[in-house]
Amino acid sequence: MVQISKSKCVCCHRCALFCPVAAIRSGRDGASWIDEAICVECGVCVRNGCLSGAIRRRRSPWPRSVRALFSDPVTKHRSTGVPGRGTAESKTNDVTNRIQPGQVGLNVELGRPGVGTSFHQVQQVTRRMAKAGAGFEEQNPLTHLMSDRRRGVFPRELWPERVLSVVVEASLPLEELAGVLKELRAVERKIGTVFSVSVYCRWADRRRMLALVDRRRLLPQAKVNVGLGRARRQR
């Protein structure tokens, strides 16, 4: 948890300017304090926001500890051994070739600075994706927290935990893309946060993919990712 020492706080309120979720408030005495219910433990105020050393951080117990895992970019995940919310190839396919011909990759990013998201909101998306046939990426740290990957469900104790943002990574056959996009359209009006959707495929499948996206009346913004990774040896 992140806390502010009243004895060291000089009431400059500089830290509040750095908080991406507006969790730092001012008390009647002028000293700053942190609303723990809103704080996502991103560490921005610890690294940049205090000149008097009044902000301190200690390890949070489970399940609150997941907040830093998905909000602080320098925190490493035990499940993957790397920092960050997704995999290194979140939008490219150069090294692992995990998206094969006839398949599409799907990334759904929930939350933004100033908004954030909760695991209950994330589950509203992952359950609909699973229902439509999406398979979640094994190396994504979010997948490791699911209690049932086939249904896209998280343990109930995680539902109230808030994070800055998460990236859901999945893959599915190209012909099932329309069903997933339909489910995401349905949850868009019910979820209490913002999310963006990225769809990627092999170059040869681009026309079929764009036709499906256009059919759902979505505005496609094309992007070609050319990575410089070391390709794995094919056996």
C-alpha cells in the first residue's frame, strides 16, 4: 500500500498532480492523504510526486497486491517473469508465430489513466469473449489469474480490486471473429469503464478480417507491425 506520512508532508500537494486516478486528497489540516479504495498502486507518486520523502510504500497483501502488478510498469509478474500488462508480442507475430493462417489475434485493453478498471469489469468482457470461442493467451499475466479459463472467470475475491488498465489477449479462428465483436458491442453499453479493441492477422487474411470488422460497423485503423525479433527455428 502507498501511504503519506503526516509528520513529513509539507502540504505542497505536488503528489496529487502526478496521480493518474485522482486518489490523493487534501485534509482539513492541509495535509495530503491517499484514498486506498481508489489507489491502484501504480507508484507514480512514489517515484515522482514527493520532494520531502513523505510518501512511503509497503507490500500489499493478497488480493490487493494485484493492483501494482497491472498498474506499475516496473513490477514483474511471477507467472511470466517480465513487467508489463501483456506479452512482448502483443501486436506482432514475428517470433512465436502463434497466430496461424486462418486465425486472428484479439487484444482488448480496459481502463485508462483517470478512469481505471476493476476485475469485475474485466470479467464482463472475458466471459463474453470466452462464450464466443476466444482462447486466452497462456503467457499473458491476466490469464494466470483466471479461476476458469474456458469461461473467462476470475476468483470473486479479485472482483473489487482496481487497476490502471489491463490487456486481454486471445486468439480464435477467423470465422468466429464476428461473434466475438458482437459480444463486445453488447457489453460496451453495460460496462462502467472504457476499452479499446485491436484485431490482427496474417497479411494474407487481411481482406477477410477487414470485411468482418466492417460488417460490425466498426471503424478500422490499419497498422502494420514489423518486428526485429529473432525468429524461432522451425522443426
